[in-house]
Amino acid sequence: MIKQRTRKPIVQKRHRSIRLKLSGTAEFPRLAVYRSTKHIYAQLIDDENNVTLAAASSNDKELKEKLSHGGNIDAAKAVGEAIAQKAKKAGIECVVFDRGGFLYHGRVAALADAAREAGLMF
């Protein structure tokens, strides 16, 4: 019997390694990204106070109506713009990007680029 290998433990190990180096503060919160096959999520987190300052996902009501599918690059761009707008409302301009163990490619890169274009600096 051959044991089937999955990608999840590899992503989790990479995320732990990244989190040792990254931390969010009130001035520079951590922009944490999580992607599943169906949706993509982004949060602005203050790690010093353990508080989520803002969040956006392809599962949000206003974005879900606009998107045909939550697990593609178009959804990632919409979530990136939404999290940047929520950050602006909260008075946040600069963030620390946490790709969550995922490779900076495809949907993760599209979310980051859309957030940068909407005004977030990282």
C-alpha cells in the first residue's frame, strides 16, 4: 500500500517558517491570505493585540453576487481591492504581506497586486 502524499503539510510547514519572521502591529498589520479551492480570504491582523482589524473574502455577500466563482483570479483581484478599501477606511496604509505558506503565484499574487493598485503599500 502506497501512502498518498498531500500538499497541506508542506504548506503548513512553510507557513510556520514564514510566521517566525513576520508579525503584524497596529501601525503595520499583517495581511494574511488563505486560499481554498472554492474561495480566497484576506485579513488584516494586529498580532500584538490579537485582533483582526479588517477582513474580506470571496464568500462575502457583496462580492459573491458579482463573482461567478470564488476560486479564480478574478475573485482574488476583487478580494484584494475590497481589503484595500476596508484598510483605507480603518486608516491603514502600510501592511506586512503574509502569503500563508502558499507560493506567490496565481491567485495569491493577483490579490497582492490588486491590493497594491488600490492603495495598500507593502
